Amino acid sequence: MRSSELVVPVRMSRVAVIAPAGRRRAALVALADAGVVELQGTLPAAEGEPIEALRRVEQRAPTPTPAAARLLAAPPDLEQLERDGERDLLAGEVELRRRADLARTHGTFTALLGWTPTEQLPELQDRLEQAGAVAVELPRPAWADPPTLYRPTRIARPFRPLVTTYGVTPYADIDPTPFAAVSFVLMFGMMFGDVGHGLVLAALGLLLRRGRPAFLAPFRRIWPLPVAAGIAAAVFGLLYGEAFGPTGLVPRLWLNPVDRPVPLLVAALAVGAALLTTSYAYGIVNRWREGGPVRALLSQTGVAGLGVLVGAALGGLGWYVDEPLALWIGAATAGAAAGLLALGFLLAAGGGGAGVTEATVELVDAVIRIGSNLLSFTRLAAFGLMHAALGAVVLDATSALWGGPIGVTVAAIVFVTGNAIAFSLELLVTGVQALRLEFYELFSRIFVSAGHTFSPWSVPVVSAKEES
């Protein structure tokens, strides 16, 4: 697999499935058996004899779950299926009739429109030819947005829910899953920095891999996420010198968050600036793929927005270290980028007095939001500080109770219980905050619209011999 296939969706082809009117059912059965075509159009409500027969069967022997649809290769006798109580075959006929209603008929021929992976087109054509039909590849119209399908790679699969929880990546965009995985793990680790708590979380992730506890078994496939987040938290725990709080069990490689919050705050802003810059890089590529170089240049999620961020960051750094050259270069960069933003807003507004007013308001709003988005990353320091402070409180309470057999026992209970409570609360809060930063600060630059997932029609097809 080429590396580009990890971030670029599977190429889609728009096809017309054409068949003589008398072969429409055979063509639909071939499509259902292939399971590689997403048919276009809104499915109509089920009606006709198949759904009526299915309802009568279900009334005679009601079941809590709907029947899993199957199709007979040859046209069935609906009355015989009803007498035999074949709920699954009747359900398959219901779904086939609904798809048949999507067909467009011209003279003696019928056609269905849909999307299929380009690489699947030759095999699909072979299947349809055996059914007396044909698949014709059509040009993609400008208004048509193909469905999105990514290859199920083992590396990306556990982390893809970080993106799909926000929305489906548009077909024209590149997949931000690798960036989402790295950024989430980094931000989580910085806020949850503790060697002991991190290793506990990683161990829970390994238990999840084994399907334990049982009620979490449906989430088994995402086990690498808590393992990676736990390891990141343990790394930051070494930097902070935290292991179930400031116990001294591990050396401090960097700083104590409680004693030195300002350097931690500066580091959080630096991490935020790096992550925002990366998200802008994704945004520039996506805007180019969506609308060409002009859109990539003038969009607030493109080059213009990145220029405002970089210019403001450089100017702020120049002011902080008292370097006039950096200050002036940053101000000039931010000013030029703001001009590009204003031009983009003005073109979108259509010009005129009303357009100038709208563009001005949009420009002010965009600049303020860029600054507020960067400041949002201060929560990386704030929650890292809070985590360390909670650990210190638990350790202080334990130390105060320590002494004598009863005191040691009570102190041990307080230490274990306090760490369990701190672990649970911080795990929830830190996870939510990391997701919030992903969604509002990072993904808002990567995406400007949502796509839809490729959903091919697929129904198992059986012969009458197999059914008997």
C-alpha cells in the first residue's frame, strides 16, 4: 500500500447500471451480491406485496429483532415464501423492490445511478454482464460529492473514531486521523502527567484488548488509544516528577507544575501554536483540493489564516524577548495576511458598501477567534497543574495520617482512595478537554464541510438449491 493511500480516500467512480427492463431484477441481484455500489437517490417507503406478506408473517410469529435480509437468485414465489414463513427472503424482496423504484426507465431499458470504488469497476462489470446488464462509468458533475471510503488500515482504525465523532471527512479532503491521534495523545499526556496513573490507564487499555470488562467489549478495537494516552501521560509524569502524586518514586526531568506554572504555560502555548500550524497545513491542502489555489490562499482556514497566526506569534515572541526585528516582521506578516483575509471576505460578500461592512466584521471576528483559539491551549497547563495539585493534596493527607498501626492503615486507605478518585475525575475531565481542543481548535480548520460514508447495498444471495 502506498503511503498516500493512508490519508487519501479510495477513488470513486460514478456509474450507470443499465439493463433491459426485463432484466432489472437480475441486475439488482447482481448489485446486491457484489456489495460495492452505493445507489443514488432517496429510498422510497416499502410498499407492495412483499412488505404485506412480511407483515403477515411477523404478525403470526412476532420476534423482537427484524429479519436479516437475504435474496433468492431467481424470482421467488411470494405466496410460497409467506406460507413457509421465510422472513429473511421476504425482507430481501422488500429491499430489492425499494431499490427498483430508484430506477429510471427509458423505452425498454432501465438505469440506476450510483458510486463504486474505481478499482472494483472491472469486477462489477463482469458480474453485471452475466446478469444481462452493464455498468457505464460517467463523468463526475461539479455538484456531485462522492462518498468517502478509507482503506481499513490496522494503524489508523483504532484512532478513526476521534475524527468520525466530529464528522465524516469530505471526499476531496485528506484524512486527518494520523494528526488527530498524535495531537490527542500529546494533549492528554500533558494534562494527565503522572507515571503511576498513566501506567494504570495503559494497563486498562491492555485489558480492553482482551475484551474485559465484558460490557466494554464493543469498544475493544480502540484499545491502542488508551494505551498510547497512558504511555504519554507516563512520559509527562517523568517530566513533572509525578508518580501517584509528588511521591519521589520517579526523578523530575523538567519542572514541578505547582511550583513553576509560568514555564508550563509558555510550553502549552508553544504546543498549541505547533498544533494549530499543523491544522492550518491540513486546511491549506484541503482548500486547494476543494476549490483550487485561490481558495487555499484567501480562506481563513488557509494561507491567510495561517499568516495571521504565524505573524502574531512571531510578533508576540519579539515583544517578549525584546527583539524589535522579530516584532516588526511578525506585525508585517500578520498585516499582509489580514489583507488577504479581507480580500477573501470581500469577494465572498460580493462588494459594495454592504459587502465592505460584512467583510470588516468577518475580518475582526476571524482575527479574534485566531487569538482565542491559541489561548485555549493554556488549558494544557491549567489541567496539568490541577492534576499535580490533586496528587499533592492526596499525598499531604496521607503524610498527615501516617504514624502508628491505625494511622498507617488509614493513611494507606486515604492514599489509594484519593488516587482512585483523582484518577477517575481527571481521566474524564482530561479526555473531554482534549476532545474539545481537537474539535473546536483543530478540526475547525481542517474541515469546512462534512462528507458522507460510502454505504454500498449488500445482501447475501442464495440459490433455490441452497435454500432447500
